[in-house]
Amino acid sequence: PFMKKKEMGYLFGQYKRLNAKSTSSSVPFMKKKDSEVAGEAVVLFAKEMLKDKNQSLMGKRCLILGSGKNARAVASKLLEYGAVPLTFSDESGHVYEPSGIDESKLRTISNIKMERGAMLGRYVISSTTAKFNEPGSVFDIPCDLCFPCGQIKCVDEEAVTKLADNGCMGVIEGGHKNVTIEGRKALKGRGVMYGPHIVTLTGANIAHAHGNTLPSETLEEDVRRIYNDVKGAATEFNARGDLFAGGSMVGFLRVANAMLAHGAV
């Protein structure tokens, strides 16, 4: 039911050729102007998803997979809304702070990761409460939300089962294709909210569209607008609540309409 890669590539290529905004201001297309914008937008999408459930991020215990700039930006924004980041991970394993990662601990982790070749395991030296690779699987840690920001396909059907069994109510992608196809089906089957990367990773595009300045209020407004557009498209095309389907439909319609407006066939 969705477009294939070649079709989307062709449509976007034509859209970029016709739309001056995609290459204006001497800024390469989809280049982040602020390394934190993408991560902040991921959290803002989670905020909108929770709002539909009459809930907020306050007090939510959150797993973060990955420890790159995007993952750390997600953690920082979560702290701003009163959520509790619990984990980070990299090739060496995962660190788990049972009481949460506060701003001071986040700065320590950022300093470690900014050193070339430094692994996350070094963090346990500076913390008396951190656990390293305990439990053996990060998905065995009880949480309210999971933000995979690391490797592609790191959340599969088995991981979703563990998350759901431990009370996780939502998985919001902070990286590309973190959840496998089987994982997406399992999330839907267990009634767990899913924020797909095709929707949540639009922060960089928003920053590009606004040029050099992007106030937090503008970012939040644009995220809210995009979320409502995606949700509405999913409902219109008989896929209520499926943000992956809604995001695909909105993307196709916007590119197709732009081409038609310019007389493309």
C-alpha cells in the first residue's frame, strides 16, 4: 500500500528540482543547523502522542538506546519536561541509572562520548549508582517510554514483547529504522504507541525551512502541526492511530501536489 524506494526517490528528486526552498540559503538539503533540534523534535512528538492519551512526560521513566548527539539531545529535552532518562548505550553495552540520569550525569556522559573512541563503560567509574550491562538486556528494564536512537533494527519483536511486558506504553524512534517490520507489527498487536522515524525525525527539516533562527515555540508549533496532519491523514485513509501509514501518506501527497502545482506529469 506504500510507495517503494525508487518511486519516492523519483518524486522527491522532481520536488527538489522544482522547489527553490529545498536548496536555498546556501544550506545543503536536510543538513541540521543545530545538532539538538532533531532530538528536541523527537521528544516534542512524544509529548503530542501522550497528550492524545491525556498524559504528559512528567515523571515518565524513559529508556534511551544510543548515546550520540541525538540521543543526548533527547535526554536533555526529556529532563526539561520532567521525564526521567534511565539508560544510554553504545557498542560496549548499556549504562543504567535506577534513579535516573540528571543534568550533571548527562554532562559527564557527553564529555565521555566527545572523546574520540571513548566507550560508555567509562561512565561507571564516575558514578556509584550506575549499573553496566545489568540486567543483561536493556529491554528488561521497566519503563514508560523507549527512545531508540542508535543502530538500525535494534528493536525487534522480542524486544517489543519485553518492553510491553514491563509496562512500556510507547516506542518513539530517534534514529532511522530502529524498529523492525516485525517489531512494528508487535507494537500494534500489543497496543503500544509507535512514533516512526519518518515522522519524528523532521526536526532537521523544520530547522532548514526556518533558516538560521528557530525559536523553541516555532519548533513546537511545527511539530504539533505535522503531528496533526499525519494523524488526520491516517484517519482519513482508514488507518486511525497508525502514524507510520499517516506519515507515508502525507509525504506522498505533499510531493505529488507540489509537482502538480508546477505542471509536472
